[in-house]
Amino acid sequence: MTNFTETSRMLTIRDVTQKLKCSARTVYRLRKRGQMPQPIKLGKLIRWKAETIERWIAEGCPTPQVTPRSKWKR
């Protein structure tokens, strides 16, 4: 059995909203606009690496330099 270490911890949408002190809707908007680190999809589940989100917050939540995958849809 492997140990679940802090570096491999995955965050749910609820965890991210608690860290950012915002709503889930805001997190989904930031994600869609490419203004936050992109999550990892595990089937239908969406998770963020804890270390990635914590580093992003420590840096002042800058917009990642990567362009978003999709453009605005109507």
C-alpha cells in the first residue's frame, strides 16, 4: 500500500472554493477563461493538484500564460 503524501493530494471544487473564498461558479468561470491552473479530469471528476493551486495562490493568482483550450461559446 502506498502513502498518500501532501505532494500528490488532489483538491475537489469544494476545496478550491474554500482556499479562494469564492463560489464554485467563480472557480468554473476562472477555469473556462483560462485564468487559473487547469484541472485534471479523472473520468467525469475534476481535480486540481494541491501544490499547483497553493503555488498559484502564493504567487498572487496570476493568469497563466497558456491560452485557454476553448473560446467563448454562444
